[in-house]
Amino acid sequence: MSQYPDFDLKADDAQDANVGKLLEVNTDGKWQVATTGTSRFEFAGVMDDNGHKLIMISVLPEAKTVA
């Protein structure tokens, strides 16, 4: 599982309701919930690391199609 500062994820997408949804990188270089296509990256939640919010991203063994 990888961890990134929360500003690397589109602000509206850093919510518990999106845990388990597939992610993609937008043209601005930020992660966002994928809307089409396939992805191997899954949003695994937000964690607090000593006052710093980090997003957690799981890398799946195989790509899944966005539902």
C-alpha cells in the first residue's frame, strides 16, 4: 500500500464513502476517483500520521473495470 499527502487527491474524493473505489491520475497530476476505463489503483482511506493527513492507495494485482 502506498501513502501520499492528501493534497495529491482531488479534495472531494478524499472521503470514507470512496474507500474501495478505483483511482486514476487526472491531467493536473492529482489522484481522483476513476469514472471510466480500468485501473489497478484502489482508494484505501485516509490516515493521520502525527497530524499529517495521508491518502492510502492499494495496488491491485490485476486491473479492474470501473463500475
